Amino acid sequence: RLATPANQHWKAGDILHIAPRNAAAHARAVLQAYGLDPLQPTRVDGQTRTLLQLASERVLPDGRPAVPVQDGCLWLSGLPLLPGREYSIASCAADGAVELVVRLTHDSAGRPGLGSGWLAVHAAPGESIAARVHHNPGFQRVAGTPMVLIGNGTGIAGLRSLLREAAADGEHGHWLLFGERQCAHDLLFADELAHWQADGHLARVDLAFSRDADGGGYVQHRLQAATGELQAWLARGAVIHVCGSLQGMAEGVDQVLRAALGDDAVETLLENGRYRR
């Protein structure tokens, strides 16, 4: 959960672009291995920053150097910046903060992922996160229309933002199809979803848990079992929103839609902004 600057605005469906940082301990160790003082101040673009701060933003080399580095600032300026990471925003503007859903990943050596490691492990509570909003009008909500929300895993973030914005605007009666691994551990926002289902904000909820014996398979299987209901929702003007993994889920959903509705109908939905991905 990230506090935002006073002048920052976003809409449900938008994306947050994060500039990750190296763990301070890792950046310090690399600088020291190259014979550099991590706390050495230097002027960059009119600001005084330490070598540690600069190193936190760069792709740092592995291994020890053949000779010590003489000019730390010049050496660091020649290293590439860490690549950015993008996350669907899970909250709406009325919530007053940007919320994300981050799955912590690790590489083969056990090191946390670049973006997820920064957000979930290395950045301390209260620390500044360099980020910008990437506006995503192609996924935003169409006011006054019911939504069919389809997603898996961390894709619940983009769907939740749409539901929270619709709730704030008093527009109820949507359909959520969501898939994860195990119900006992992976039903994200369980209490909130149950509340929305009880008060009618969610008119229908279909859940699929692929690793549970009776979990219903994958989310595309739940959609396939309800194509008659889907056609009824589309006849009422519903807009389909899909958020989650491209391989597997999104491809499977697209195949189900084309089998149930036909290629021409799906292309028309895309052209009219009623199938948003």
C-alpha cells in the first residue's frame, strides 16, 4: 500500500510503473569490492547523492574487479539502470492510496525477483518508492454497464480496482470469474469478495482452484461451463474485462469466447471496447 503525492490521480484499470532498487546490503558489498566508499557524496544533476544511492539504481556486476575503480560516479554512470516493473493498481482513487498485489518470486539461486524483491523484501515501511502511473484507458470501466471480470493470480488487482470504483459510484451487479492455486491459501480479498456477493455488488462469483481436488480446474473451464449465462450478460450490454497471465488463462478465455460466440462476434466486441484485456 503506497501513499501518493497530493497531485497524483489515477483511474481504476491503470498501471503503476515501479523503478526497482537493489538491496542496500548488496549495493554496499559491490561498492566495497570495487574499493569504493558507499557513503561518498557526489553531485548528480544538481543533487548531492551517495554512491550507495546511485548504485541502488544500477545493474551491478557480479564478481570482483581486476583493479579498483578510481571514479565511482563515472563508473556507475556507465552501468545500465535497472529495468522497470509494472503492476496493475488494485485500488481506486477514492481509496486515497495505491494498492498492489505482488507475488514474491525467486531465481534459481534463491534471490528475490527484481520488482517483487524490492517491494516485498528490501523496501522498508515508510521508504520512498520511485513510481509513475501509466494510464490505461483500454482497460478502464464503461460507466453504467455490468462487468464480466475474468482473471487469475495477481490479475485480481486490476479487477478489484474496477469493482471498488463501481462500488464507490453505486453501480452494482457484476460477475467475477477468478482462478488461483489453492482455496485455503490463495483466495485473495476473500472477505471483501464475500461482502460484495452478500450485498449484490457481485451478482455472481465463479472460483477455480487448480490444485484443489474439487477446485473446478482453471478459470477458462468455469467460463466454458457458463457460456449460456455469458451470452445473456452480453445481451444486456455487459463489458468483459480480462486481467492475469497471457499464457494459459487469457488465451484459454479467448478460445472459449470464440467457440461460444464466433470469431466475428468477438472481433466486434473488441472493436466496440466491450472486450478489454
